[in-house]
Amino acid sequence: MAVSAAPHIDDPTNAHFVHPVARALLPLAIRAGIHPNLVSITGLGFAGLSGTAYYYWHDWRFVVLGFVMMVAWHVCDGLDGALARATGKATAFGRVVDGTCDYLAFFAVLIPIAVGFPDWGDKLTLCLTAGAAHAVQAMWYEGERDAWLRRSAGVFTERPRPATGTWYDGGYNWVERKLGSRVRAIDGALSAHPDRLPAYLNATAPLLRALLPVSANGRTLAIPVFCLIGHAEYFWYWELAALTLFAIAMAATLRRAEARIVADSTAVLDQSGAPARHR
């Protein structure tokens, strides 16, 4: 959850808590000379503490503690990117560190829950399978947001991503591009008809905000809910089934919204090959 330049697509948890706290801490971090990568690693430490608490998920007090520690991770995750940009320390390597810590954070939280079950082997398999679904959903989510943000800035071609040259970095960029951030027909339509950009932004911004359940914030909110009802394992079924279906449905909804803008923006060719008016 980086500090966003477009609050109109931020979910309420970011807009009203995580980002304001990160912004408040930013001057302190700058004055202290803290490196952004250290913030990322500190956030991962909070996730580890969260996982330690969630190991005792049958006790509501540890569930609350685990949730608070996870919120601290979110604040660090918002602060590291803002700090990197403010201090000119944004690098390809830092992006890899940030992304890696994001994924490790959830494993650090969920694996202790899995091993706390008597049949921990089966639960661990379920946890790791759900984690793979989580990774795909998260990359799709970030890709959709990235594409929306670049379009809102008037950029209708794919922006090059900094690369370290490692297999991980290249693979991450490739999957994210394929899932959400690649150039689509809407980019060509908006490039040819930039006057349609406000209509596109207004039509799709509510859909981006509605993606909260598949975001890291949504998962952080869901984990304690399933723990408190006494079925922590339901969270993994939630990821595997409910969130997968939700992501597929929302992707289709976004594509339909884009298609309507394309249809309104693109001249229709008649059989003679001459541009014809919309009927």
C-alpha cells in the first residue's frame, strides 16, 4: 500500500488512516536519515510479530494484537515508497525489496496459523495453495491500479519498469503486465480521443475502489474476522474461491466499462471503408 498520488481510487482504510499516518512519519524518517529498505524490512518484522500473535488465534486478545501489528506493517509499506521518492533513493532493487517483503509479510502471518492446527500438514498445504492464488490476485490488482494511474496522467503507452536484471524482477514485471497493466484497446481510444479521459476515469474509479477485498488491506481485515468466528482456515478458502471469483468478475466489469468508452470514442467503418457516424 504505497502512498498514492490519486486518492480518488484509494479505499477508505488507506485514505483515512494508513496514508495519513505514513505522511506524518515521513518528515521524521527523513530527518533521521532512515533508508527506505530499512523501513521495508522493519515492516516485515512487524508482520513476523503479527504471525507470532496469530499463532494463538483461539485467544481474541492475541487476534487483536496480531491485527495491530499487521496495521503497523501497512504503515511501513506506505512509508517506504514515499521515503524513497522524497529522498531520491527509489531504485529497481528497492522495488524488489519492497515487493518481496509484501509477499513474505502474509506468509509470516499465515504460516504460524497453519502450523497451530493439529492437522498442520494439511493446513499448511492449504495455506501455501491459497498463497499462490493470493500472489496472482495481488499482481492483477496492482496492475489494474498502475494502468489506471498512468492513464489518469495522460500516459497511454506502457511505462518502462526499473529492472535489476534478476529472474524474479523480470518474472514479476511480466506477470503483472499480462494480468493488468499492459496496454489495451482503451489506451488507443484515449490516445486518439483524449477528451474521453474524464468519462473513463469517472466510470472506472468506483470499480477500482471496490477492489478492497482483493487488496492487502482487505485481507488484513478478513484474517481477524475468520479467527474471531473460530474458523481461521476459512480465510484460505476465501482466498482460493471467493476472491478468485470476485477478481474474475471485477476484471470482466472493468473490461466492459472500457469497451463502452472505446465504442463511444472510435469511428465505425461502414462497408465501403469510410468512417460512419454512430447510430
